[in-house]
Amino acid sequence: MTIYKKVVLILTSMVVTLLLAFLLIQKLVIFPTFESLEQQYAKADIDRVEEVILDTIKQLDRQLHDLSSWDDTYNFIEHVNQDFIDSNLEPDTFANLHINLVYFLDTEFQPVWAQTYNFDLDDTDEVKISTNDDDVRQSIFLLKKQLVKLNSLSDDEPKVIRGLFFQNGNPISFSMRPIFNNDEDKMSRGYMILGRTLNQYMVDKFSEQLKKKFKIEVIAKNPLSMSDFSINKYNIDVLSKDMLTITKSYLEDDIPVFKISTEFKRVITKSGQKSLEYALLSLLGIGVFMILLITLLLKNSVFVLLTNLTQQMQGITQSKNYTLRATINSEDEIGILSSEFNNMLTVIESNNNELISANDQIKQANAELETLSLTDPLTQIANRLALDRKLRMEWVALYRTQSPLAIIMIDIDYFKLFNDHYGHLEGDNCLLNIANILTQNTKRPRDLVARFGGEEFTLVLPDTNIQDAVQIAKHIHNDIANSELKHQCSKVSEFVTVSIGIAGVIPSGTSSVGELMEMADKALYVAKQNGRNRIEINELLNP
Ligand SMILES: Nc1nc2c(ncn2[C@@H]2O[C@H](COP(=O)(O)OP(=O)(O)OP(=O)(O)O)[C@@H](O)[C@H]2O)c(=O)[nH]1
């Protein structure tokens, strides 16, 4: 995988990890915070509803407080005079004040005067008065517990009990106070109770006031009354992404008696979620933009330089031209790498030059050795090894073209006597003179003069027939005679003479170099036998 792909992969992994981390933080931290905030607001909402209900109870109590502390009320409970009723308890008064229940009780909690006004009263209804004894008795039964509580309050405590009781499925707010004579001994002569039904009309009125719809529901099967609302609990039901229900239940003896509930729009979570979605999309966009930007910047500042350097390195490796150098386009690590590569090339070039020079020297030495191994050190003409090689080579070539090959064997006559008489050094000199005469008589580039051994020489004459070879031999004979090299001890002349044997052949599959040499040697032997200083031809091999 290329570095470019690796960088893209790493950056993409980073962005994905970042997005996943963001999602995780959103789920584990941000959303729970939104939910907790939302619940706090929902609780505050339901508490406002509770406050309105408590306010209506307090308002009811203020009206009761006025009535119960009047002397007229005290007189009324003592004498039950109709005048008091007529002048103070007009039905319209209660209708205007939205009071649905007025009870006067004696100290035994027995009704002295009791009246209810239609519980479902609203502004348009006509006031309906009921003095149904059963309703009154049931109310007093339901409120008995509170009456006992009121009766047992100490002198330090405010003489009032307020709360809710539940009759015919309706929650009714109430307030009860003892009836005192202000002038005398503060002894109670009875009790006065005011009640206000929290029917749908009232709930709608409060909802309008709060700008919030809510419901009051009775939970317990046969609930009596409640004056303490401090024991309660909240319950939140998430209805959907947009809405939740908050309920506040009021308990007595651990049993839920009634509850207030309202719906709450999940604006915080919803708008928070939307913001987070925008943030996530922005993050994604920024991430993709950063990947593109970084890879683009890296591509121009790093990858292109690396690719160029790699191509230059490949070119140098393939061409083996170590004089070339990489171009340095930057001063960063890639520039340093290029520079170090060039330094390495300088070392390689120097080593290579040394190797080439050493190789040339070795080749030269080998060539010299080759020449030495094929040259006779005394006469500087070809030696026996060179002769053998030449013969094998020409044999193959002439076999292919079916051309004649002739050889001339030359042997100095009575050379032992020459050495004995003139000394070895003069002998060497004589050999050198003969070699020079032979060389002068071999004019074609393919001809070869070789020292066969001792005082014996051989001429290889490719593409030459016997007649031509004889002509050359005759020239040699004449040149040696004309050179008049003194040989006092020779038995055939006063000068150095040679015996010559000639053989020739067109190379074929049935003949060989060895046979040709043997035939020339035989011709030479015949020349020696026939008196020396002569030329003999081996006619059997005459091509
Ligand atoms: N000076 C000198 N003499 C050599 C060299 N190589 C061989 N000889 C001598 O050549 C002589 C050859 O003698 P032989 O083989 O008896 O032949 P020859 O005396 O020439 O007699 P024929 O060949 O029969 O005429 C020997 O005395 C060798 O020592 C050399 O390199 N230098």
C-alpha cells in the first residue's frame, strides 16, 4: 500500500473515530443532561399547577377566616337565627365567590346549618341550592378526621385545617375553622366549613391562568380527605420524541390518593437534538474537507517529490549510469534523502570507476599472458601451443569451405654441430635469423610461422595448394642461402641450410590435423634422408 493511501486511511479512521466519539458523548452525556434539564422544567410546571390549587384553598380560607370570626356568626351558632342566613348567606354571594359548600357544625360535629350549591356550577348556571341531608352527612363523614385534627390543635397553632376531600368523584377544596367569640374566653361554639369544587370549569380557569392544561384525578378507591400535601412523588412518562407527561401523586399512609398531571413539550431535547445533528453534520463536513485538504497538501509537498525521486532512482538503477544525479527540489527530509542518495551515487560511481579500471588492467594482463603463452620467447613468433590452436581453427574453417590447407616443416641442417662450433648464443642468433626469413615469406594475414621445437619451424598456409606451398618453400630456401649464414661444420654447405617437408590437404571427415602433420614430418624425414638442404613433398596428401 502506498504512503498516500495509508495517510488517507489514517485520516479517515481519525474522522470516523471522532464522529463515533461525538455520538457516544452525545448519547452518554449530552442527551441525559437535556433529559434531566427537561425533567426539572416539567417538575417546575407541575409545581406551578400545585401552587394555583393551594392558592385557591388559601383564598377560600381567607373568606372563611372573615366569616368565622364575626360575632354574628358566633350568635348564629348559638341561636340559629334566620336573619343571619338571609343577610349573609345569599346564594348569589356564594355563586360569585365560587363557593359550593357552607357548613355550620356544633361542637359535636353535628350540622347546625348546612347548604350546598350545585357542585358543577359555572358562570352561566343558575344557582341551585341543596340541603340534601345525605350529602351533608357524607361530607361530614369524609371530613371527620380533619375535624378531629382541628379540635386537637394546641393553642400555639393557627386554628385552621385546609385541604381537599373527595365526594362523588369530585375533588373539593376545603377550609375549616372553629367559631369563636372574640370578647370572651376563646371557647369554640362550633365549626364552620367552606368548600369549593375543583370541577372541569375551575380546572379550565386555572389552565387559562397558567397557560397550561392539566388534570386532577382521584386515584384511591374510597378516599376521604387530605390536608398535608408534603408527601408526594413525581412520575415522568415519555409519550414520544416531542411530548412527555409529568404526574405528581400525593400520598397518605404510602397510598397515592390523587394526582395532578400535565403534558410537557420536549422542546429542549428536540432543539438540542437538532443542534447536535447540525454539529455532527458540520463535523463530518469539516472532517471530509480536512482529509481532502491534508491529502492535497501532502500530495503536492511530499508524494509528488517522493514519486519523482523514486522514478529517478529506478532510471539510474536500470541504466546503470552512475554519473546521473537526483534533482533536489526541497530542503526537507525528502531533500536530505535525495542529497544522501546523490552522495551514495558518488561513492558507487567512484567504486565503479575503480572496478572498471581494475577490470581493464586485468584484461590487459590477461591479453599479455595470452600473448606470452602463445609466443616463443626467443624468436617472438608463435609457439607450439599457438600452432596447435591455429591448425584446429583453420581445419574447421577450411573443412566448411572445402579449401586447401598446406603446411611446411623446416629443420636446420646439422644444427648440433653449429652449436658445438659457434656456441649456444650464436645458435640462438641463427634461430632468430631463420625465424625472420620465415616471417618475411609468409605474406597473407592468415599465414602463421611457428617454432615447432628446437631448431624446427612450421608454416601454416590456409587456402594454399601444394604448388603454391612449394613456391614459398623455394623462396625460403633461396633467402636462407642468400643470407649466407656461416656454418663451417655443415656437411652439405659452408652456409646454414634447411631441409623442408611439405604436405597439403582439403580437410575432410576421413582426415585430421594429426595426419597432416605426420605427413609433413615424413616429407621432412625424406628430405633429411635424401641428403638435406632440399624440399620434399608428401605426394599422397597432394590435394
Ligand atoms: N642454440 C640453440 N640450440 C638449440 C636450441 N634448441 C635446440 N638446439 C640444438 O639443436 C640441435 C639439434 O640437433 P639434432 O637434433 O641432432 O639435429 P642436427 O644436428 O641439426 O642434425 P639434422 O637435423 O639431422 O641435420 C641440438 O644440439 C640442440 O641442442 C635453441 O634454442 N638454441
